[in-house]
Amino acid sequence: MAMNEIEIARTKVLMHDPFYGSLLLKLKFTRWNEPYVMAVDGVNLFYNPNMFAKYTKEGLIAIVIHEVLHCVFLHMAR
């Protein structure tokens, strides 16, 4: 279920903003159990499915874009 929600969010981002959507296509979705909703390392988009219930679909889209921006600004390289 959580994977489906991420895929829906990715598709909506791809349709409305192809730049961020194309970057999302390069990230591998990886499940994790940390106490955060999502995180990125430049290769993986880590997600905790247990945290999704707290957010609306629009909220998840915002979080996905937020995580992609970490890649855009090379935050992992700092």
C-alpha cells in the first residue's frame, strides 16, 4: 500500500513538473524503519510506510519533492 502511494505521488510530480519527476525516476524506493517519513542518499529514496497515515496525498507529494531537492542541491555531498 505504501509503495503504491509513493508511485502515485511520483506520477503526479512527473505529470505536473517533469524536471523533478525525471529525477524521481532515477531514485530506487527502499523501505526502512527509521522514525522519519522519507530520506534520500542520492541513489535511494528511503521511506517508512508506518508514517504515511499522518499525511494527505498532497503532503506526501510535498515530502517527495522536498527529498528530491536534497539531491538537486547535492546535500549528500556536504
